[in-house]
Amino acid sequence: MWIRAKIFPFIPAALTLAVLGAIAAQDYRGYARLFFAAPLAGQSPAAGTAAGPDSPAGCSQETLEDINEEEFLITCELAHEGIIQVEGVGYEVAVKGCGYTYPFIMRSGILSGGFFTAKDQENSAAVAVMNKKAAFDIFGAVSVVGNTFTMGGKTFAVAGVIDDTGRAGSGEADRNLQRNLYVPMTLYPEERPDTFMCALEGSVTQERITSVLKQAGVVETKYKLVNLGVLVQVIRGKFWIALIIGAYGLGLWLIGKCWEVMAGILTELRQLRKQFYLKELLRQNFNRAAALVLLALLTAAIAAALAAGGRLAVELAAVWRGCVSPLFDLNLSAFTDTLAFIRGCDLLSNIFFAVFAVGTAGAVIHGFIFRARSKD
């Protein structure tokens, strides 16, 4: 009866805390160095539209390449659906127009050959890089460099094969199940890139990237600028905040128990003080006096730990406040497979943190009610 009344109400909170811990423990290494810019809902021009002065978001391909490698690496994705023909057989693929620095930013492993070069991009060469799934599904192997196919009436040569499933670390492996085809973005000269991924490496800071993008017209009134490394901190921070809340509850319960025991010891010593001098009292009740001192020190230590935990929780909450679900109010047309994993983790962490908060509040209220009824 006691276990059911006092322990059972906290089980939902404990389970959700475990889930938050599992989400926080995921492998986010690839995201820690990425800075992402995407247009807010209603700001993105439709795919395939030409660049123009009235375009609500985006910059020209020339502007993008002027920025690229000047201070940091930047790339884009021009997403299309295509059908390629190999020996009379058609295969549906996801075509991604991008820059030659794409694999260095996204940390895509080269399985054979290489990525297309800056010269290929400058010349709008009909070269393509396949992901592992596309290479296996279409050619039955990874070593397919030099093989050709046709798409849109043009013959392409395969420059290489990459593994883009583990771009965010092992945690994202095998999540991307579509056939991806990467081609120079200059094959779509009229399109205006509007979604960008930058590499935060070396001495490059978020502030510097934001400043450079602003000069190119990528401003916060039209764009959401997201440091994915900070988002990872937020996802993990939700677990730590929940853990601190749980520790607070346990710490306050322990302080309450310590006070109860200390009050009992003090009451007994006061009664004995009427019968003995202080020196004699301490000599005969040394264990009680020592227990009183130890309990006082333990209470002070718990209080200090709770204060430190409170400061940490405030710092984590401040980071969280500045990065509240940043990937859910975007008109996202590119990097969708890259962001799917961290987007899902962010959503799940929000849901389970809310469940944890409700479960903890319910358990505390239940505890007060149970205690009041016990006294009656």
C-alpha cells in the first residue's frame, strides 16, 4: 500500500526521464559544426523559379560562390525529382543541385571516385555523384565511376559514389532510403538558392556567418538562422533540466527528513539539558551530538548542490528559450533528409519534457494529498 501510494505516482516521470536521456544520448556529432539558413514560411520562391529582384528570399548562384571558401564553406540544395535512363530502364531519383564543397560540409564519405570539382561546376558539366543506394539499385555496385546514364535528354557521367546516410554520425545511419543524385547547381542556372548549410570550423563564428549572409540578403526578417550545434545543446539540455528537477525533488525530500531527525534529536537533548551540565550531556550523548552535526552538514551540502543545480538549470533554460523548435516554422524544401533526424529528436524531446513536467506535478500533488490524509 505504501509503495503504491508513494512510489507509483513517480513512475511516469521516471520513465519519461529515461526516454529524454535516450534522446540526449543520440549521436549528434555531425550537427555540432553546421549552421543552417532557411526561409520562413511564405518567404521561399517556388522550386524552379528564376532569380529576380522581387524574389522574397534567396540569393544568386554567383553570390553564393563569391561567399564560398572566402571565409567559410557554404552550400545549397536545389531539390528536384528526376528519372534517369540506363539501358532503356528508368529509375526515379532525387536530384540535388549543390556546390562542389557539399561533401566537406556534410561530411559525406567518398566510397569510390570523388565529388565533382569546382571546374565541373563552373562549366556546368554533365557529371553526377550517386549515393550508395542509387549506385546499388541502378548499377548493382559501388565502383561505377565512368558509367553513364541519360536524364532530361542529356548524358551524364558518374564521377563518384558517396555515403550520405551517416552525415550526422552513426545515429543517422540507414535513415535515408531514397536514391540521391548530386549534380552541379549550375545545371539549373535560372534557379535561386534559398536554403543554405555552412560549416562552423576553425575561427569562424556564428556572428561572422550571420554578418556575411546578411550582406547577401539572407536576413532574419525572411530567414530562420539556426546553429544546429546549439539545437543539440537544447535537446540535451531538456534532459538535464528534467534531471535537475528530479534531483530537486529528491533533495528537498532528504532535507525534510534531515530536519525531522534533527528536530527529534534536539528535543531529546533539550530534555536532557535539564538534568545534566553541557559537558556531561555531550559526553553521555556524543553519538547524538555527532549525528546532529553530520545531519546539519549534509543538509547544507544538499542545499548547496540544489543551488548549483538551479543555476545550471537557469543557464540551460536561457539557451532553450533562444532556440525553441527552430526547425518547425520553415518552408523547408532542401536538406530535408539531413534535418529529419534532429528535427524528430527536437519534437520528441519537447513532447516527453512536457509529459515529464505534468507527471512530476501530478506526483507532487498526489504526495501532498496522501500526506494530508495520513495525518487525518
